[in-house]
Amino acid sequence: MSVYRIRDIISKNVYTKALFAFFCIVLLILYFKAFFTTGVYFDDSFLKKEVLASDSHYIGKSAHGSIHITVKGLKNKHGSAEVIYRLPNNINKRYTVNFKNAGNWDMGIENIKDEAGNIVFEGEYRKDSNFLYDKDGKPMISDAVRIRANGEKVSYNANYRVSLKSVADFASFAKDTVHGKFELLFLAIVLFTITIIDIKFPLFFFSLRHALHVKDPEPSDFYIEMQRATWIVLPIIGVLLMIAAII
């Protein structure tokens, strides 16, 4: 059965049309729920954020196993925040981030301590930087949140080290974001809009392209066939972009 035959069935049958519309609405609700899920991108994974009382839980999975990072503390309420990492291969770390001002965390970090109470960082924290800065204002290159090349995966092994910049980011809730990528969704919407306009007004883009150079232009049979092909191709590309925006 051709795509055009399916389209004709949907458009002519009221019940089929209503069922199709309902199905699309349900899919869109589920899609945008996933798109606007709050969380954090960490290593190769997106971690969904769940808040319980004064604890924020970031939960997700990598190719190596489950990831669960907990932040204990309320922003601008408590003087410190505890960040607990539970990573694959039984990598467990705990840090305490002490802020300069309990009522305004944006004033900066006093220090970071490990689970034994040892100070592992004193200096300047900047949300928009990949580095922490020591007391002399020098970037701590060795602790930077590593930017990996395309295709390079994280290995949670004996050599894995939690970045203190990551600890500060979690404690400050600096990297909280939505799951979806707006630029890909925008491109998908543009493609859907072009398709709808082209189906509703088949000569609109043709006339727009040729009206200034040709009087009463007429599309060729080849143009019409290619136009109909785009009515299928463009929505498929749009759907793929929407999927890419949430994976």
C-alpha cells in the first residue's frame, strides 16, 4: 500500500482520522515530556534529576552500568553541599563543598573536602569554565572536565578519577539543563512547516522562485514528482531530527 493510499484512507475516514490525531497527540506529549526532562549531562550519559526534600538525585545509565549522583543540600539555604558519586564498577566517592556565603552560593566556593575531611581544593570556581583555579589564579589543567573526541567512551576502571570541577558543578547545580537539544528540534519544525506549506499551497515555493524571472511559470512533471517525494522525505528527516534531539 502506497503512502498516498494511506493518506487518502486517513483523510476520508472520520474515525481513522480521529484515531490518528489521538495517536499523534499522545506521541507528542510523551516526546515533549522526555525533551523537557531536567537533568545533567555527565561523561557519556544524561542523568535525570529527581528532588526529594533537600536531596537532589541524578540517575542514569552508561554502557558500563548505573550512575547515581546525590547532592545533599539546599541552594542558598545551607552552608555546604555533599556530593556522593555511585559509579559503575563500584566506584564510590564522597565530597563536601563549602560555600563562602550560605545565603548566596554564587559568591563562590570556600573549599572542597574529600570523605576523610582533607581539603582537596581551595581557590576560585567559575561556572562557565572547564577549569578550577588555584589560589594564585592559575587554571588546574590536570583537573579539567575532559572533552572527549567523537566516539571516545568513558572507562570506569582503576584509572578513572572524579573531576573536582564536576564536584563543584553538581554542588552548585550549575549544569542543570533539559534533556532535549533545541537546535535540532528547531530544524525539525522548519522542515515540517515547509512541508505543510508546500502541501497546502503546491505552487507557493515554485512561484516564489521563478515569479521574478518568468511570467506565469508552470511546473514540469518532473518538478511535481520531486515535490511529492519531498512531502515524504522532509517529514522523515524531521522525525529523525526530533529523535536525535533526545538521545
